[in-house]
Amino acid sequence: MSDTSRPAEAETAPSAAAGDHRFWLSMYERMVLIREFEEGVKFLFLEGSMPGTIHQCQGQEATAVGVCSALRPDDFITSTFRGHGHALAKGLTVEELLFELYGAATGCCRGKGGSMHVGNMDRGMVPGIAIVGGGIPLAAGMALAFKMRAEPHVVACFFGDGAVAEGAFHEGVNLAAIWDLPVVFVCENNLYGASTRIDQVMRAKTVAERAASYGIRGETVDGNDVLAVYEATLRAAEECRAGSGPVLLELLTYRRTGHSRRDACAYQPKDERDAWFQQDPLDRFAQVLMGRGLIDEAGVADVKARAEERFREAVTAAGRQPMPTLADLTTDVLAGTSTPAPAALPPGTPTRRLSIAEALREGIAEEMRRDPSVFCMGEDIAVPGGWGGAFTVTLGLEKEFPDRMINTPIAELGFFGAGTGAAMVGQRPIVDVQYGDFLLLAMDQIVNNAAKMRYMSGGVVKVPLVMRAPIGATGRGSQHAQSLERYFIGVPGLKVVAVSNAYDAKGMLKAAVRDDDPVLIFEHKLLYGSKGARAEPGAVDATSDVPEGDYLVPLDRAAVRRRGAHATVLGWLLMLHYALQASERLAAEGIDVEVIDVRSLSPIDYETIGESVRKTGRVVIVEEGPRTGGVSAELAAGIMERLGEHLVAPVVRVGSADVPVPFTPILENAYRPDVDRIVQGIRNVL
């Protein structure tokens, strides 16, 4: 490691190229405003008048102002939990920022973001991402959207030196590099990730030198020299607009306060602090301005006094702001869009017998023809002569849509984050993962970004993202055969559906593409083709008659697949088909079972389920995944809460054993519910 304990000298001498004199003064005023804001907020927290916590940026004003001053108003930034300075530098007002910190309904995120998630999309700032490194793939996705639409915007992605150790850094920077995306990656290297010094966690001498491994340009800049930062960012942004791809800027700086409000900075050596404090960015820039006769001591004092007054006025105004009401608790989770019930197709509408894979492929193609903002992204989905994804769903689509079928590296965290970022700025991505098990690699981006962004932004951001995932036990062992619905149905802001036949596959896929919320579609590997369930003597046929042309299937409705009066059986995916086989076997004995395809796993359609339960009084729930903590547990609890008085017997659940999915067929067949076990479950409830 190089000696970063002392501040670097400015690489670029101040010059008129940095802007006219009024522009210089405005940058100084903005830096002073950030300092006074942060100092004022610190005391408000110390006196206990503000909720939550804070991560402040005193000492880093030059990085925020230098970068944002080099951007155009319609460029975007992504930020971190230390985002107050970024917000003020990007044009957010003191009032909307302070009101947000107080939790007021008039804050920039309506009080739902707080200090770690401040932002305003109208001013080009994505709500801050508090997960270290989490904004890097988002920035790549936003830039991908701008490139696809041939728009000249640049994304400046702020992150700290601690993020360089995250997988999100590698995956996000690599995606931007291989696709030549207009992103300026801005590492604010203040030497410490929380309290751990960078030379303890990195062998490279600088962060900037890592750029070479991605084939992009990197540059280390004196981050306490606002003009050096400005000029470096201006060069990088111009390269991005020219199509040269991303640039990595490492801005060497130093925070004058602790990582968070209770951190006394005891880990920072005194001589190190003294050296950096002597290179304070405000003092240095003031000396430059005074040296050029643009300001004097009295002017410096006046700028500080005006910033203090601006903050005091905002504090006074904050006391008059309305707080969110209790009714606001449940708003802004979802966009509120819903798919209308399908209209009756005209008599004589042509249909074809399609498999689920064929129906999905047709639905994707139709949506891409209908809407140029729709595109597909995933591993091996568009290789000429290739697979069309692991299960042939996208086979051949690259011929018609060569620019909208995007192959990705094996980097699920990266491209799910990129899909989220692209959706946030107006694209409608369909993101394909080869096996549902790999969703766990992208969990942060799905749960913390895609699902939460609308709520954190106070209802401003839409994330029209479709995610497709094949699941189910198919002789592939524990890491390629799990049923993962359980991990996602409890995520607020995320819609989850499961398709059991070709008609639904096409109609729900099309509805998901048009929905303004993130939708996760689960598909069973054994149902993609015409026949699939090798383990079941009665063959499962998931094909169905699929109309030609446009139709939609609602994302929030269950479907009654067989009418009956004696018991209600709930299933989805492969288990729905096994439940139907079980019902036919029992029908021969005079037992009349109603079978419902739950298909909408979040939100659950308790209206359709309730109609059946009130009629039969008995419920059996069939799930392929382990019984403990599964979807069936949530369904059973929901039915008891809503319909308990109509039950004449306890709910029966039929699920897999609480073990990882085994490989050998004899154990896999014992693991997964079959028709015999479902029949026995129905007998038990009767």
C-alpha cells in the first residue's frame, strides 16, 4: 500500500478551465452549505431532537461538489448511507433534506427514506443505497437503459473504499466495462471502512489501479481539491458521453467525524488527523479564491453566516411540517396497478397446443414487439446456435431482437441489480436466471433494492422488473432443485406468481411485463415441455390451448381447476397437477374434491380460496418444498385467521421432508409429495 495516511498533493493546478469565477464561488458556497448542514444536524442529533442515526461527510465536501458540478442537470447519481453532501451537491434543497431527516411527510422521500436513503429522482439522485456496494449494479443498469435509448445521460456512482471488497463492485464494474456503459464510478477513499483501515483489507496500492483489470481507465485524484475533482469528473463524463465506456475515479479524502454518530474516531492516529485537517477542502478552496481576488476574509465569513442562517430557517420550518399519518404506513409499497380480468376472447379465436416454454417464448416476443422498452437479460439466453437459456425459453429470439436480447456474465447479483436500475429509469427488463437456486446470489438486489425502492422513495420510483426462475426437484441434487417460493412471498413490494400451464405462462408473463412493480415468476423445470414428471406413473401434461394474439392473466387471482364439494385442495406448479390426479382417483370412490391453483403466491387470493373453503369446510395444501416455514404454512395461517369459523377439520399440509433435496431417484421420490401422499392427506381431512 502507498502511504495514504497523509493527503495527496493536488494533481491538477487550479485553472480557469474549471469554470468562470461565479461558478467557482457557487461551488464554494455549496461546500460551505454542506459543512454547516452537517454540523447543524450533528448537534440536533446530540440533543435528541431527530430520530434514527446519521453518517456524516464533514471533510468530504469537495468530492460531492466537485463531481456533481461536472454533471449535467439530467445526469444521475447513486449514493450511499453517507449521502447528505451528495444530495445538497446534486441540487436538493436544505428544506426537503432536513424535513426527511425529521421524518416529515414533506421530506424528499415523504419520511420513508430517512438519513440513509435520501434522494430525489426529479433532481437526478436515486434514494441512497445503505447496503455497501449495493448501488454499483444499479448504476450500471441505469446507464444501460440510457445507452439503449441513445440518451446522453451519465451516471455518477458514489461508493466508499469499503465497497471495493464487495462482490457488487466487481460485478457492477465488469458489466459496465463489457457493455461500454456511461458510468463514472466514484470511490470516495477516506481510508476507513467503518473503523477498518484500507491497507488491512487491500493489497493493491490504489483503488484506481483496479480499473486496468476491467479494461477501463482509472485515475487517483486529490479529493480535497474541489477543482481537481471537478476537472477529473468532467473528463470522465465526456469520455462516457463519447461512448468510451466507464471510468473509475478514486478520490482521496478524509472524514472529520466518526463513521456514525456514536463513533469517536479513536482508531484514527492523531498525526494522521492533523495532517488531513491541515488540508481541509473548504480552507484550501477559500485560499484559492482569495489568491485570485474573488473573495476576502469578510466574504468568507459572509458565506458561512448565510449558510448558517439558511439552516436555522430550515430547522424552524421543520417544526411546522406535518408528520406522516398512520394511514401512510401501508402506502407506496406497490404501484397499485393490477391486471384486469381477461375479457372473453371472440368466438373462433385460433388456439394452438403449446408447452410452457413455447408459450413463454411467444409472450416475450409479443411484448418486445409491442413495447421497445422491453428487453431480456440473462445467462446464455441469446447465443446464436446456443441454448436459448437453460430450458430453451428464449431460443431464437436474438434473431428478431439482436439489440434487446442481452447475454450476461455469470454474475447474478450484478445483472439482477442492473435490471433493477434499468427498470427504475423507464425500461421494462425481463431477467432470466438459469436455476432458481441462483436467486440467492442476487438476494440483496431483489429484496433490498427492487422490492424496497418504491417505498423508500415515498412512492416516486417505479420498478417494472420481471424476474423468471425455474425451480423444483429434477434429479439435480441439493443446489439445483430447491423450491424457493418461501423466501420471497414475505417480501413487501414484490409480487410472486407460479405458472402451471402454458395458457397462464403466456398471459401472466405479459401481465407482469406491463405491471409497474417487480414480479418474480416461478416455473417448474418438469413442466416446460409437454410431458415431464418422470417420477409419477400418471404423466403430467402442462401444455394447454393458447390463443393467438394478445391476452392477459391477472397476477393476483387463483384459479379453480376442478369443482368439488367435499374438500378444497390448494397447490401450484407440479403439485397442482399431482393434486388433480389425486382428485380423479378419489372421484372414482365418490369423493368430490375441489382443486385450486393458487398461482398468485403474493398477494394471495383469499377471495377465491374463501369461496371454496366456505363450501367444503376442509382444506389440504400441497407444497413441493419442505413443510417447515413454507408457503403452505402461510396459507394455513391465513385461512385460519380469515376462515377459521368455516372449517370443520384442521388444515392438512402435504409437503416434503425437512431435508435438502436429495439426488438419488429413490430418495428424491421419497422426498417430494406424490399422488399417494396427497390422496392420504385428503382422506385425513375427511
